[in-house]
Amino acid sequence: MELLVHVNKRVKCRNDVQLPVETLLKHYKDPAANSFIINFTIIYITMGFPRLPKDQQLNLAPLLLEAIENKPLAHQDSILMLVMPLLGDIKEQNLNLKEKPKLAA
């Protein structure tokens, strides 16, 4: 825990530090992940996502939207706040709506 606090202090003030958002997202989506992992990965996802180039953000946005299913409401809000500025630029086919008929309707 102390190590994570130290990393937080160093990374928060240095916007040039890139975080492995895609890897963090895999851990966040892992059904076997415990609440400790889920809570820390969302912190680093919300910290790292805005630092990514826009093309990477657009590629990861659909994955972020998929990840919010069955997650705490606060996490859903955080992820939606990250993705909302990109909604006009996300291609519909990247959202895989054909595989999710309830969402497409």
C-alpha cells in the first residue's frame, strides 16, 4: 500500500508519465479481480486515460464502455466522464452494438 501511495505522489504531478491503461483495463475487467485491484486500477485508468494520444483514447473508449457493466456506480461515472468528450468521434462499428441487441434498440 505504501508503494502505491508513493507512486501516486510521483505520477499525479507529472502529466508526461504514461500509464499502461490497456493493461490496467484488462485487470479491471478480470472477473477474478478482487475489490482492492478494481479500486486501484480505476484510479490509474482515470489518471492515465487523459494522458493518452486521442487515437489511443478512441481505440480504448469502446473497451472502457464494455468494462462498466456490473461495476460500482462511482466507477461507471468516472469512466463515462472520460469517454463523453470522445463520443462524437467513436465509430459505431467499434461499439459492437450488433452483439448487444438490448443496447442497439
